Amino acid sequence: MVGNADFLCYPGGFLYIPSQKIKGCFVEYQIADTMIEVFKTNIQEVSQAKNLIALLLNHFPDSKINVDLHDCDKVLRVEGRNFLPATIMMLVKENGFMCSLLE
């Protein structure tokens, strides 16, 4: 436990789970079954998309990930379990691309 949070180990990494204390007990958070997040990026080339998808799949191997280069927002779509959008955005940005949640 770090501060008031737990880390849950899962295939491919760790999931940060904030914890709340109520009367001395930790509240258990239910992990979502499947989630879908859509991000706006500035990925331009097929080779860039393939490399980024490979990187993300290394971190989230059970996810379905694709990039729509024909869309004006160069949409990155991630479908999977137990990932944080902030982690996706951080990994994309660390690799030189812009990335924000598409609402």
C-alpha cells in the first residue's frame, strides 16, 4: 500500500486503485468488466500507429487497440479490462504524440 492507495497486480502491469477508509476498514472497489476509451491523437503514419499499438499491447495484452488514421481526430480506441485512461495518455505522450480523451 502506498499512501491511501493499493496496487493490484494484473497481467502486463499494475493498476492503481484509490482506497477509502470507513470506520477502520478499506472499501473494496469493483473492477470493471470491459471498458472502452477513445482518444484524440496526432498519429499520421501507418508505421507510427503499428508501433504505438504494439507498445500499448505490451502493457495491456488482453486489450483490443486500433487507430483510425482516416478520422480527422486520428482516433485511438482501446477496449479492455482494468486500464486507466491516464496511463494510456502518458504512454502515448512519452512516445512523442499528442493524446487526449475524446468526449
